[in-house]
Amino acid sequence: MSRLLGLARPLLILAVAAAIAVFMIKSRPQLEARNVATPPPLVEVETIRLGTVPVTVVAHGNVTAWRELELAAQVSGRILWQSPKFEPGVVVEAGEPLLRIDRTDYELALAEARQALASAELALADAKALRQSARIHEAEATVAAARARIARAERDLTNTEITAPYRAVIDEQRVELGQFISAGTAVGRVLGADRAEVRLPIPPQDIAFIDGDAPAAVSLFAEGATREARWTGELVRIEARLDTQTRVVPVVVEVEDPLDGSRHAQPLPFGLFVRAEIPGQPVADAVELPQDALHGEDVFVFADGALERRAVTVARLSNGRALVTSGLADGDRVVTTRLELMFDGMAVALLDG
């Protein structure tokens, strides 16, 4: 009997504990069920105001001379004199002497040609006095040849001095004083200083905004300069070709007298890398939006607390801005916030309330 009581005691304790637990669960107050609503995402908007949008096409390029020339000797000889201005980077005027070659042999050749002419003319006079027609024709030919030799000797003598063909910047100097050079030897290279060119690569979609038939003032800025450096050039032509590698259209801007300090605030050196701002044709009834507002060829408009997908026409993308020409009206509120998920009819709220 005592053994049975020992076995029944734990069971009794468990039964009492279970009864107490059931009583506590049933006596617990019921929790009120509540619906938890997720707030709509917040977005920023930009209110549309259609109007005339100015267009500026920005491109980059190097400043080059509009003409370049290799200077070569036309006669042989030793260089006896060299101008102190015949150094790279120095500006020389048209006709200014740069080099002089030893003239001795060419002066002798000219004297001999003149002597030969005198002898030929004397022979011609004798033939005419004796009325020897055969000798007259021969003497006349000899006189003509002598005069041609004189012309060549005079030309060679003139060519012993190498001069600047036009106002130019010395780009390269390839010979030295005392050096013997042959006819055809390249002595240097010059760049025309009266005009500079900047060839700018313009994408085809931007060419449509540039009027190549009317002169346009183009602003040039030095890239990477520590202080503001600005020049004004003129758009002179749009080349009628497309670069096969870069797929851009070359546009040429010219700057008159780029090294003239009286014409420009500071000289425009050849080789400088510049940024060009070309005024384009303004676009009417258009608006510029942040490029992030585009979703392919659509935008989202905030209407009655929800997103409305709207197809638009984008005429140009530049510097993070999109030029929209159709698809929007005054007062439309375009959503400029990009959410991870956006769809037509999605509920949203304005960030500014």
C-alpha cells in the first residue's frame, strides 16, 4: 500500500499543476486584434513649368595652328648666321631672316652666268653684223640659256637666306650654327600665329542644336587652370563627315591673333586643352529635368497620392539633365526620387507633405 501511495503522489502533483495552468490560461484577458498599416514611401517632386530652354553644347579640344609648315633649305652650304629668334616658342614676323647660308659659291655662279651672258650677246651681235642666219639662231639660243642661268643663280643666291614665310611661332629648330646642310634638309617647323583652330568632337544628337550657317561666338576656357582663363572664338564650320572611330562630327572654332595680348586678356598658346561652350538654338515649350527622373523613355508623375507613368520625348541628355519636349504639361509634378520598386498606380506620399 505504501508503495502505491509513493507512485501516485507525483502523478497527483502533475495533475494539480496542469489544472492550475489551464485555469490561468482561461482567466487571461483576450488581446484586441489590430491591423498594422504600412505607410506609403516618401518621394520628392518637381513641378513642371514649360518655356523656352536655352541650349549650350559643351565640348573639349586642343588649340592648334591653322597652318603648319616644314622649313627646308633650297641650296647647300654651311650655316654662317642664325637669328636669335630662331628658337622654339618665339614669334617671328613675315619675311624675318632666320638662317643665312654661305653665299660665296652662289655669288661666283652668278658672276660666271653674267659673264657667259655678255659673251653670248657679243657673239649674237657679231652674227647679226655679218648677217649669218645660222650663227644668229645659235647665238640667240646661247643668250637665252645664259639669261636662264642668271635667273637660277640669282634665285640660289636669294635662297641662301631662309626667312619666315608669314607671322609664325617657331615650333622646332633642327639645325645649328656652323652646320653644313644640303638642299632639301629640314631646318625647322613653324606654326601660323595669325589664327588658331580648335577642332571639337560633337555627338550627332547635339549637332542638331548648332546652326552652322550663322556665325556664333564660342567661349573657350582653359581646363585645369588655377585661375579663370577665357577666350572668344568663332564657329567657322561643321565638317560634313562623321569620324569612323569615335562616331562624332568635327566642329571647327577659330580664334584670330591668339597670341596678341592687346586683343585677348592673355595669349592663347598652341597645344592648350580647352573647354568650349557653343550656344545652341533654344527649344520652345520644353523643360529640363534631372536625368535620374527618367525611367527608360518614361517618367512618373505624382497624381492623387499615387504614381502615374507618363511617356515623354527626350531631345537631349547633357550633364545629368534631360531636355523634355513633349509628354508633360504645366503643373505636372514629376517624381525625382528613385525607389527600388515603382509602378503605375503605386501609392506614395510627398516628402514635404
